Amino acid sequence: MVVPNFLVSTIIVWFLSFPVATLCDISSSSRVPDECQLVYARVPDTDDQWATYTMIPRKTGTNVRKHGDIVIQWTDPEFPNYMDDESYNYDRLTWNGQETGGQYEGKFVVESIVTGIGMVAQSTTNNGGHNVLPLVPRVDEGSLTRFDSPGAGATTSYHNLTWWFSKDLEAGDELLYSHEGKKTTIPQSGNGNVRKRPSLEYLKENAYCMDNLFPRKSRVKEAGRGAYATRDLLKDSIVGPVPVALVHRDELRSKTNHNDQLLLNYCLGHNSSNWLLFPYSPIINLINHYNVPNVELQWSAPPSSNINQNDNKKIQPMMLLELVATRPIQKGEEIYLNYGKEWEDAWWKHDRDIWKPSNTHYTPSYVMDDAIRMMRTEQEQKEHPYPDNLFTSCFYRYSDRSEDERATGQNSKKKDSITSFRWHLTKGLYDLKNFRPCQVLKRMEDNSGRSAYAARILNRPGLDITEIIPKDELHVVTHIPRAAIQFSDKAYTTDQHLKYAFRHEIGLPEDLIPSSWKIKDQPAIDA
């Protein structure tokens, strides 16, 4: 019997910044098929560094993978007090939410967990040292609507974030990306060069293949997207590496909407422990539940026992699970993992007793962007308002003003002064970090006779200090093209914030939980 579900999981990139408490035994060469193009391996001559390598030459402008990975928005996280202690080493490698378009999911801080390449590849602060760049994720609910699906809000709407090569690469080269704000960087040699390329022989003997899976719509009802085999896989072969990061249950409790964070659904865990594991390799997070699975998890090497259930300050180790085929799997077959009876019972209780279809009007922002060709002015919206969950945002960079425009703005600085500037297309303007609230005031025409708009540009939380408009300034920008204005969902209105959204970790067999991680002489999970 197929059991409705959604995604398996993936998380935060804490990995390469953490000292290794245990080494992973990687001696089998069967993990890398001859046709495998992307692998994950320990950096030679290191104990605590892992990286992603290409097994074939790559050309600038081509995709790292044809398909992308999900992004999980962690909204207004509220960390326990012990997270402030430097000895905990909680240097998370999440992205700023504005980098992925998630800045409006919460009111204060939104952290984006960019799974797949955004976690298993290394970041570098070298100017021009990166060789891969991300494209923006797509956003939709995967056909799980709040009006007819118990799975609504149980999966992330941010998916298919793909990467492309910004430089030509040779076989064996490491994938590097540049991300401002991430503190983990590529270790440099004395002459400033990145670490040397490992041999293909080393990678074939020691690496894990990372392109055995691809995503598409799941065959499981209410599951949304799923993971499928890109090639035939033998019984007992390793389908993929599953590096994991530790997450404490307390981190995932939200006071904002009295619901656990969506991130919980993407973690592995057991009720005997308050520690959860968050897998983050490509496509792993899309594997769905079936109680007759074709894969199972096993440790590459026994995990560290230094992490005590009641001692939250322990430095986190690099830990690696393996996803193993329990029978032969054919190319194009969907991959299933058994989430366990506790998860299954929780899902059926949610489906039968908890979930309720929404009876209030709601239109997602991406639907409105496709439907509305001509933006309404603030005056027109008084008679024909947009849905209550939406507002308009513009791509605009306050710091792009010319010296003359800056001088004009400074000369007109008075209380409630109005400054007006013409919109200009500049390099990188359509990056999602330049997306900010705006109010459409007037329609006009550009030089080609197409509709353009004048809008008041507003501030939002998270902007760089150079992008903040002084509070007494009414900042109006003219000749904004329609493509630079989009709809945004107000904070806490998207599906992941639904009151009745399903929340439960993926069941991990108890024999995979070290005894030192388990709760001693107290209830397994606080109510």
C-alpha cells in the first residue's frame, strides 16, 4: 500500500566548517559508475574537508545538473540560549533569504537552506575564484493546494534551483561558488592557489556518485515531487551519499504561527532523541515514503558518540550516511524510503482528523504575475483591489543613482520631501536581493510606446545600509518596466505557514541512533 507523503529532506550547510569526530570509510570503487559526471569525495590528505568534483570536462554556460534542488525557507528562527555560545560552533552556512526570493516569508529574519550544490560544494571569498553560479529557484506548490490537498504546506514551494558553469573546467576540478556572508572558504596554499586537483583514479576509487537521481512529479498521491533513478542500479549499490548536519528539536519550534518550522519535515529523527539529522546532497530530499521501499540508510562509519543528549555545546562532526539499494532498481523507477510507522500514523491522523481545506480567498503571487499584464495604480486598487495576501515589489537599487542624482536628492532633503529618479537597468539589478516593496502610482509609456510605471519605492528588513531610503524621503522612480514589478506574498501567508500543515520528522531506525544521543530518564519528546 502506498502511503501519501511528501519529501525526504535536506538542510543547512554546516558541514565543512566542522571538525571531524569520525572518519568515513570509503574504500569501494563501485560507488562511481563509468558514466557518472558529478562526485562527492574527501579532499585528499585531509580528515575534515569534503568537496564536489566533475568527472568530465565542462564548458562555460552549461548546467552543472539538468535539474535543480529545493530551497527551504527558515523563517524568523528562534534559537535557544546555548546557540549563542561560541563553543557550540553554530556557524550555519545558510544563505540570506533575499538571495533566493524568500525575504518576505517572515517579518524579521529569513534564512534560506540551499540544498544540493549549495551545500556539498565549497564557497570561496576569492574575487573571481568561483566557477559555478546559481539561477533563481522556481516557486509553486507542486499541485498541492490548500483547497484540496492534505499535503499543502508540507513541502517547500521553492524548487529547481539550478547551477551553471561560469568557467571551463577540466575533469577532476572542484566546484566552487562565491557567496557573500558565508564564512567557510577554500583553504589556500602559500602562493594563493586553490588546493590542487585530485587524480581521476583517486575519485573513482574514493568518491560517491551524485547523479544517480533526478526529480519529477511523484507517482504517490499527495507527495508532490519525487526522486527517480537516472540509470539501472544494482542491489546493495550506493544510490547516493547522504551527508547530514545535526539540528536540535528546539531550533524548529516556532512561536510565530504556533507550528513547527517546515524544516522539520526534511529532517531524519527518532523519538528517543532530541537530535535530528538533516541530509543535504542533491535530490535526496525528494525521496518519498513507501512501506515497501527500494532503498535504506546506513552509516558510512559509526557516528560520533561525543554528542550527548544533554550537552548541546559539543562541536559538530562531519557525518555521512549512505543510501543503499535494497533490490535492483531500473532506470526511471521512483525511489522510496520507509519513513517508519510513527511517521505513517502521524500522516494518517493528519489526513483524517487535523487537515481542513481552506475556505478563504487566496491567490499565490506567481499566479498573479502570470495573470496580470497591466499593473493597477494605488488609486485603481481602491475600486479593484488585489487579493489581501499580496502586495507589489520592484527590482530597484537605491545605490545605483548617479552622482548628479545623489546631489539632487541631498539638496531636496526636508521632512516628507519627494525625490524622483528615472529607472535604469544596471548589471545585476534583477538579482532577488534587489527586490523591495513599491507602490504603483502612475502608468506611462517608455520610449518604445510600451507601458511603464512610476512607483514609490519602500524599504524592507534585511537591506544593506547603502540601500535604505531615509525615512522622511518619499522616493519615487519613473519609467519602471512591467518586468521589474512583481507580486509578493505577505509574511506568513504562503502555504508553509498554514495552521493545519503537516509537520513530522522522517523516521530513522533506532539502531542508527547512538546511545549517547538518546534522552535519559525523561519523556522522549516534549509535548
